[in-house]
Amino acid sequence: SPPDSRELFVPLGISRREGEIIELVGHGLSNQDIADRLFISLFTVKKHLNNVFQKTGVANRVQLVRLFSEAKPVRASEAGTEGPGEP
């Protein structure tokens, strides 16, 4: 199963609201759908997305979704485990 992307938000300085928006983008919602769902203006959604783009270094929604769907954070339970042939 994909990692809980919220684990990746804190190191990037992504706020709780920005994280909610990232997750809704990942579910395929449009900016207007996100605004309606979160009871905020379309302008506010766009502002949050622009902030997220700057924090993550991505240029668009597709790259944003790809960044968080492909990221695989190392969990504490996995740290220190070594594969065969590794020191």
C-alpha cells in the first residue's frame, strides 16, 4: 500500500490545510471541487497550491501527485535493516 503521505509533509513545511489539499488533488478533485469540499474560496485553494509547488519544487498538479505517490519514506521499523551483501 502507498505510504501515508502526511509523513512527508512535515519535513517540507507543508501545513495541515496544504496537506488536505494535496490529498484531494491526489483523489482527482478539481480546484473548485476542493474549494467546495473545504468551504474555502477558489482563490484560497490556488494560493495553497502555489505555496505547495514552491515548497516541493514541482511545477504542476501532475508532478505533485507523482511526488507523493512515488515517495517511500523510511519508517523507524525499517531503519537499520540491511539487505544481503551490505555492510
